[in-house]
Amino acid sequence: MSSIHGGRFEEAMRLLGKRWNGYVIYRLLDGPMRFGDIKAGSRISARLLSVRLKELEREGIVRRIADAEHASRNRYALTSKGQAMAQIFRSIAAWSHQWC
């Protein structure tokens, strides 16, 4: 493997391996969700979820969909860059059901 490819792979793993990023991306594979819906059923704190969503927005993986009438009802969705990871995350999910 060349160092060029290794550097990009390392960068991808840094981003995807950060705690809760994979969970957020996986949850959003089902479509746009509000903050509380993403958080539901997990142990992530609201503060950390907010940080992770902002990071994923900066990376162009998640986009915030503003509700013009209610600021607290924003939704989050995967961008095309985020959707491009769907097969990866579905494969990980299938693997985890068999092996974890």
C-alpha cells in the first residue's frame, strides 16, 4: 500500500473511529432525524452529540435542516458524502449481528 493511500485511510479512520461518529451516521441512514431521535436509546450526552453533529457537518457528512417555524425542531440528514458510506455501515451492522 502506498503512503498516499495510507494517509487517506488513516484520515477516514480518524473521523469514523471517533467515539459516536459511526453511531450518528448509522442512525441517519434511515433518513432525516431530530436531535432527540438521534440521541434516543443511546448513552451519548446531549453535549457530546451536539459536538459530533457539528464535526460531521464541518466534514460535509451531515447537514442540518432548519425548521423555519421552530428553531428547536431542526433535523439532521446525511449528505451525498454521508450516504456514500451506507454500504460500509450496513456491512458492519451485518458483521456485528453475527460476531458480536
